[in-house]
Amino acid sequence: MMIEKHHPGPCGQTSHLRSSHPRSSHLRFLFVFVLLAIVGYGMSACNNGENLDRGAALGRQDGQDAAQDDSQDAAQDAGVFPHFVLNEIAAEGEPKDWFELYNPADEAIGLSRYTYTDDFADPGKALFPPSARIEAHGYYVQYLDDASPGFKLGVDEEISIFDPALELVDMVDWKDGDSPAGTSFGRIPNGTGTFATLALPTPGAENVAGGCGNGQIDGDETCDADDLGEQTCASLGFESGELACVDDCTDFDRSDCVVAASRMIVINEVTSDDDDRIELYNEEDRPVLLSGWALADDGYDALDPSTADHLYAFAEGTTILGHSFVVLVRDVDHIFGLGKTDGLRLYDDAGLVVDEVHWSEDAASPSYCRIPDGGLNFATCSEQTFGQQNVP
């Protein structure tokens, strides 16, 4: 008698077991045992293949992330949801409002079944995109406007995140002034602390404490109020002065630093008439200290001590302000006279000539000046303008 039995094979196909003798049950039992072992192996191979196919469809090579997503889905189905936090918001963001999530876990978290809302009574108001996910120890930034998701963040509002079971995951509320334009409202320390106004928004990155104006150098700041990072006018190459920080903390304010020597200090106007005035002009934006500097006319010879009265040394502490003038008067400052044909040299504090001018007979009457102030060329000017802008 022929007996035929049908058994499902690997991946759903049917196997046929035939016996020609009804009494050979022990042989059939052994055969069935082996066949079932083969079937079990085949089903395992099928399941692995399905996971690999799914991983490839998501752009993954080995299906591990797909298996991880399956694990997360299974956990969610069981009412267990991964932990993440609202980490930072910008209620007046540029160009859009936004909020940031932070994932402290060692595995990525998919957000496709989570919701967010600015109305606690309407937990399902907005869904995250199907592909949204937070990488392990990473960040996810959601931008908001009237087009998508249909609302923005108010200056005095809240945002809440709900899991797929519509249980609250995290929320934050803020008052007017907590997140003004150009700032954000975030956790300090990052991911764990309480919320505070942050002068430096960091969407998609670790929150930075303080910001410009807190008196401490943070992030990309060069300086912050009195915190100059141990820099001084002298360390930046100036003679002296008081270093400060610009209001936005991006650079030093060097306006009160004094330059020790600069070729931007020039002899700007002279006259051989009356009281033999001499004018210097500072082309710099900042003050220049003239201590140790000197002026001499053509009668001065450094190797001849008898000509010392043709040299004028600036008094200690003499300073010429930025884009300003210093005027010297014979018998008040210097004691030498300027001849109808003469010249002047300006020495810095190292004894180097940094500027000089020579004029022919009567060229310095009524005055001999640069046009414009600080310019390259001298000319006989129609009137004296010492301490003021030169005119032709």
C-alpha cells in the first residue's frame, strides 16, 4: 500500500514523503526528524534573507539597522519607548523657528510614530517625518513655520513631544524674553540640565553655556567683557594702553592701545614765517605714543654735540590721537628756527628716520603742507591751517 504525506518545506514549499510499507514506521520517524531539522534551518535562512532585503532597501549593507528598527517597533508595540529629551528651542529662529532633540542612548531612535505639539490638549497635532531619526548620542532639529507643520513657536509658549501611545516624552515652556531673536533656550549642561537663555544657538550641536556678555570666553569668542584671554596691548605689539573687547565678543578693541612707532605719523605742515610752526598728523585710527621721538632741522648733526639745539625731543607721555594733529611752536616747544630753505626729519624712539621733508627758498611761506592731510606730496599752501585740515 502506498502512503503519501505532505510536509511544508523551507520558505513555504511542500515536501512529499512516500512510504511503500505501512509497517516501516521507525524508518519514517527517522526520516521525518531529519526533514524537520532541514525545514527549521530553511525557515531561519528565509527570515534572515527578509531582514537583509529590508536593510538594503533602507540603504544599509547588512540589515543590522533594519533589525534594530524591528526591535524598536517590537518594544513600542509592547509599550516600551526609547528615552530622549527636548534639548534646545529657538522661538524667534532665523530663518525659521526650531527645536532640537538629543538622544543620550547608544542606539539610534526612529521618530516616525512620535508627535509634537504646541498645544498640550492636542498631542497628535504634528507628526515627525517617516524618515526622522536621532542617531546615537546625536541630535535632531525640527524646523517649524506656517506652511509646515502649520504653526511656529510663540515668544511665550511651550512644546511637547509624545510617544506613539500619546504618552508625554518631554516638554518645555518658556516666557517672553527667554528666547529673543539671535538666541536660544536650551539645557545646560547639555542634555541633562535646566533650561536657560543661550547667547549662542547651537542647532544640531552641543549646547554652550553663557555666551557673549557673561564675562567668560565661550565657544568661538575672542574675548568677553573683561576676559581677554591674558592678552594685553603689549602682547599684541603695542607700546601700552588699555585693551578691551568689542560688544559682540568677536575681536579686541584696540582703540586705546598706543603704537610705539609708526610710519603713519608724518610731518604734515611747516612754515618758515612767524613762529616756525611744525604740524604732525596721525593717519592711524588709534593714538600713538611719541615718547622718545624727536624732530630735527637740517642744522642737526648727530655726530656734532654742538648742534644739539637743532633737535627737539618729545616729552614723556606725549600722545597724538587717531586722525589728529600735534602742533609745535618755536620758543614754546622747539628752540630752533626754520629757514627759508631748510628741512625737517622725524625720528622714532629707535632713532630711525620715519619721515622727512625739504623745501626750497620761500616754499614754506605762508606754509608748506601735504594735500590732502597725510598725502604723498607737499605744496606751498595759500594759508596756514595748523591743527586743521590742509587747504591748497
